Amino acid sequence: MFYQVLKYVLLGPLLRLIFRPRVEGLEHVPEAGAAIIAGNHLSFADHFVMPAILPRRVTFLAKAEYFTGPGLKGRLTAAFFRGIGQIPVDRSGGRASQAAISSGLSVLRKGRLLGIYPEGTRSHDGRLYKGRTGVAAMAIKAGVPVVPCAMIGTFEAQPTGRRLPRVMRIGIRFGAPLDFSRYAAMADEHIALRAVTDEIMYAILTLSGQEYVDTYAGEAKAEAQAQVRARGRRGHGSGTGS
């Protein structure tokens, strides 16, 4: 009920007013049955804009931090994400990754749409980064198609650190479903998982037109932050020495 009220009464109409999304390829999203929507991740707004335009409900695997924030704000945020059907995911790797895959498979086995960002985190600079293989594991094990999706313009509308989005038009493109049934017997083989993930990322790249970086987004973001801190230390040192 909460999801329906948000989508059709509160949040959905507001998002359409702010972003006036131009949608292409909506016919590629299955009208029934399980499927994975795999997209690029440019903005916090992505979580809401794409579900708002889809006729079917889509469940996203969302980072666990959205559900564990402190204080009243943290509790409200957690309640909101649970209310719209998002599933918390621990992104620390290892056993946590397997738990995330299990959560995603549970959604797919119920015949639902699962939304996932293969990059694992938002792009800090608008480029497209190397995909994590969890999306491939879920697609192969569940035997479901993967629909590539590209958000266009949401980075400019609400980049990381900007609290309120700019009022501007964005685009959403869906590509033809990708079938990976040929890998059915290779669900646990890394070479197959990497090949499937790279094919998905190439499809997203073709739709989005972004510059591609063959590095994980989290690693690139950490390196960029380290460089900023290093420049700050050098600037502080030169300032105190004058």
C-alpha cells in the first residue's frame, strides 16, 4: 500500500514534474515473470526515478547503510526504504556477497523484477565502471533475462553531495533482454561470471554513451578521495611554512 501511494500519489508525480523523463525501450521490460533490470548508477535519484516510470514493481538491492543510520533520520530512512520494498545488502564482500545473491534469487523465484547496479556504488565522476559479478550469478542461477538500463542526465541533476536535484529533463533507456541460458552449467565458474558481467556492462555502455573505466567504482572513488586528502596535506604544509 505504501509503495502504491508513493508511486502514484506522492513521489511519482513529483519526480515526473522535476525530471520529465524521456523513456526509450520500455517494451523490452517483460510484462510478467522474473527478470533483472541492470543499470548504471549516477545519482541517489536513480533509486526512485526508474521505478516510478515502470508499470511493474521493481525491488532493488540497496546498500545496508540506508537501513542502519543513527537517530531519527536514520530510522525514517530505514522505514522509507523498507516501505518501498528495498532489500538491505552488505557490500563488504565474501559471505556478504553470497547473502546478497541469495536475497536477489529469492526475489526472482517469486517471479518479480529485481533491480541491481552492477557497479556496486554510485559513480563519483559520471563514468561507467567495471561490474561486479553478482548480477551474473543471479541471472545464471535463476535462469532469467537481464534487461540493461541506462540513466542519462541524473549525474548532472543530482551528483554525489548535492542534497536537492536540479529541475531538468533526464533520459531512461532500456535495451533488449540478454539471454544467458548458454551458461546454465557454469554458474560457479569465474570465467563465465566475468564474461556475462562484461556483456551486461557493454550493453549498458552502448545505451548510456558513458566513458568506460576498467576499474571497480569503489576503488576509483577511494583513490580519488586519497588524492584530495594528499593535496590538502601538501597545501596545509606549504601554508604553514611561509
